[in-house]
Amino acid sequence: MALPPIVTATLQSAVLSGTSNLLAQALTAYQTDSQLVIDWVPVFQFIIYTVISTPPNFMWQGFLEETFPAYLVSPTKDAVASAAANDEKKLDREARENKLVEPKLNIRNTLIKLFLDQTVGAVLNTLAFSMFMHSIQTAMTRPEHLAAAHRSGSYLFSRGAIDYSKVDWRAVVRSSQLEFVPIFLAGLKLWPVISFVNFAFIKSIEGRNLVGALAGVAWGIYMSLVAAR
């Protein structure tokens, strides 16, 4: 039995998110000319964030498409010409060949969706990422004997690996506020283009999520580097 689209999208995004963090660690090791030792803690954190954030984003994209559909059905040029000439035979033939109507891009709706996605959507996603990462990093502060990257697997399976009682939520909010503008502006260099391609050319929500997840690999590398500061 096929998985629901929202589950498939979440699994795809989670795999790509983990991949982006691994690539970021490899890039850092290359830049610093050091041996690559995978730290599984940030990989775990990125995957968890993606599993939590993908479903609401999937539903957000569905809401935008239902409210402002990118494509509306319009008569084809041939159908209009046949109707104008009152040519019933041609209209019947075009009906049999499914040539009476065609989907047509609604530019107004596409621009509205692009605006909403890059304002409301971008603001909420940026804040959600910062709040989640700062809080889970504090909740997963490692003791000295498990702080090294090669001990990250042991830490993940240790008792009390995630302890939100350690989190100072005021500090989390302050940190999120400080980095909001730089992350938001960085996102404007990538996501408007991805959103336009999605809204204008990709018709299914599943396809849009996959395109976004693939672009998110590059974005995830950047965000992994930001989170590692």
C-alpha cells in the first residue's frame, strides 16, 4: 500500500536534510584540512527538525494551491475558433480528442502565492528553525567525556540525551531574534526562485515538495554551518 503523500514528502525531506548536514561536516573538514569524523548529534537534530516541520509546510503549500490555484481551465484557441464559426463537427472532434480546454497559468495567483510564501512562510520557517535549533542544542549539551564527535553515537543512545529542563527560553528567543535578519536575507537569494519554479511549472504538491527538498540540500548545508557556529 502506497504511503500518504505527506508521509512520503516527510521521509524524502528527512533523508535529504540529514544528507545536507553530512555534506556540511565534510565541507568543514575539507576547509580546515582536518580528518572527517561524523558527528551524529547535529545530523539527528536536523532530521528531527525536518520531520516536525515538513508536514505543516506540506499543508501550507496545499492551502496556497487550493486558495490560489496556479492553473485554471480555459478554452483552447481551436475550440474558441470552432465555437465562433459555429462548427459543431469540429467541436465534437475536439471534445473526443480532449482539445476543448487546457490548463492556463494564472499569473495573478502565482504572484500572490509567491508573495505569501516569501513573507508569511519564510518568516515562520526562519523563526521555527532558529527556535528549534537553539533549544535542542541546549537540551543536548554533552558532558565532557561524550563531547567528541566520535562519541556522538554513544551520546545519542545515552539516558537523558535530550533534556529540555536545561533550556533558557529567553536566551533562545534572543538568539533567534539576532540571527533572524541574516538568515531571512540569505534565504531571499534562493527561495524566491525555487518558489516561482514550483508555482509556475510544478503542478503537484508532492513534486513541489521534492524540488524544495532538493534545493534544501544546498540550503541545509548553509544552515548546518550557521547552526554549528
